Amino acid sequence: MSVSKEEVHYVAGLAKLHLSEEEVDILSRDMNSILSYMELLNKLDTSDVEPLEHVITLGTEYRKDAAQKALDHEKALQNAPDADSDFFRVPKVIE
């Protein structure tokens, strides 16, 4: 199977791409190269290869779900750009 220049023009038209003749030549050559490699891969015997979801084994790392001491009220407000004695002050967003 090979990709002709007309097919590249057709697909480019579907994608609304304007390609020069040089770009069409390059894309046609690249697509044909990919297809020839796929044909080579299709010749391989993969009957004893187990299907994979991912190439590498992925593991999920969890942190310990342990209770921690809460932040002091004063320490929480310490770096606030605008605060009164008990709360963070923010600009009014609803009128």
C-alpha cells in the first residue's frame, strides 16, 4: 500500500491545509515510509506476546493518611496581605 500525491492533496483539502508541491512530496514520502514500516511490523510473530496497557509498569504512590496538627490562627494570618484580627480581607466581588 502506498500514498499517492493525489491522496495527500485530498487529505490536506479535508484538513483545510494549503501545501506546496515540495511539502506534498515530503509528506507522501514520509507517509509511505511509515506504511512500509507498519508492513514490516505486521510480519512479526506476536502470538506469544502479552497485550499491554502501557509500556512501563505504572504504580500509584500514596502518602500516609495521617492526621496532622492544624495551623495556628495567628500563623495563618501572619503572611496575609490584608487581614483583621480574625479573618482574611479580600476585595468585594459581589455588589
